[in-house]
Amino acid sequence: MTIQNTNWKPTDLSEYIGQELLVRELAVEIQSSIKERRALNHMVFHGGAGVGKNTLIDIIAKSRGLGPPVRVPGKSLKDHDCLTELMCSLGSKRVGKVLEMPKGYNPETGLLVDPSKATFPILVIDEAESVETPIWELLHQALEPESSGLRWMLGQKTESGKKKQSNVWVVDFTMILLTNYFGKLMKKASATLSRLPIQHAFEYYSTHELQAVVTQFAKHIGLTIDETAAEMIATRSHGEPRKAVNYVRRVVGYSSSDHNIS
């Protein structure tokens, strides 16, 4: 058997190992979102590094039939202007230096008129604990639409040192916050977190779960690994599937020509 792409990752909820309660909740939410032709509910994922948060987000986007999530580091949202530029670009395609209007929306009112053409983008803010409280407060109106369905926020653009503010509409979107430091985020954004219906603390993986991760990954890249070797890798991965997968990648370089690990 030939070694295949060692960058393989699960691409479907059925392939994702661990975080079982969250996976079940997401399966229901994704199907409801498709049926109701709306964006997914906002979320916050917190927990240690290497426990599958970003992998799961990619699966969510694919399962919902969306394009790749828009990912931004929290530190990049340093002021009102940066936030406005980001939010106004959601759901738009850049053609040269021009942003096309999001499809499915009335450009005059900002109301969603054709859900079949809308994209419902996912915005991922990594290291969310680094965003300051005033920025979070500016997002509140966009997170909770009016009864008409309109989402808007107070936008700002600074030109020649002068700040110009006006209300701007934003598309129907999903915000997912990622943090390894939930306590810090809570201190800065408790009011914002109350507006995110899906919240999950990612747990470190058990040895049994990690052994399943190792076996699954090895199978997909064309590596045969016995139970003892898989358990040995799992027990040395400190509860992190990322470490377990990286150990398997390293093992490939030391394996024999028949790609059997025992």
C-alpha cells in the first residue's frame, strides 16, 4: 500500500472523533439551517490548543454547503474602522479593487430577499480574548437582527483624520469565536457571549479516542498500524489529536517499505 496525502483531515461530521455532544448538536443545527434557509447560529469554542476546533469549523462550513470560513485574528480588530471594513466585506466577492454587492439582498434596504442566492458566510475570530470591549459592543446590533431581518451596525471610516460614521447593513452571517482563554474573553465580552447560542468547552481526548484518531488517520494515508502501536502513540499525545496525528506523520519516515507499524 502506498502512503497517501499525510495532510488528510476529516471532512464530515461522521468522520470527526470526539466532542460527541457538540457534534450531535451541530448536526441538528446544520439541518435546521438548511431547511429554514438561514445562517447558522453564532458559536464560541474554547479549550486548549490542538483539540480539533478549526477542523470542526471547516466541517461545519462544508456540511452547510458554504465556502471556506473567513478567518481573522482578534488582534487585527484593533479599531472601529477595521471592524467596519471586515463586516461590510462579508458575503462579497472582490473583483479587482471593487467589492461586488452580496447576492440575495436588496442593496437599498439590506434585507434578504432571495435566500437561495445568499451565501451566509462564517466569520471566525481566533484569539477572541484579544479583542477589546468597545469592539464587541459595536457588533451587538449585527448579531441580533431586527424583526424585519435587517442586520446593521454603526460603521466608521476615517479620511484625512476625520471620522465619518453611519449605519451600515451586514449580511446574515455566523460568528464563531475561538479562544484558549475563556476567562479573559468573559471579562471583556460577557454581553456578547450571551448572544451566542452555541457554546462549547472542548475537552482533551481520552486515550481511547486518541487511539481511534491514530487508527483513522493511518488508514486514510495508507499506513497499517496495530493496536499496541496506536495505543502507545495515544498515551503520549497529552489528550491532543493534533499531537497524535503529528506523531503518526513522523512515524511514516521510519516505517518499513510495507508501511506496517507495530
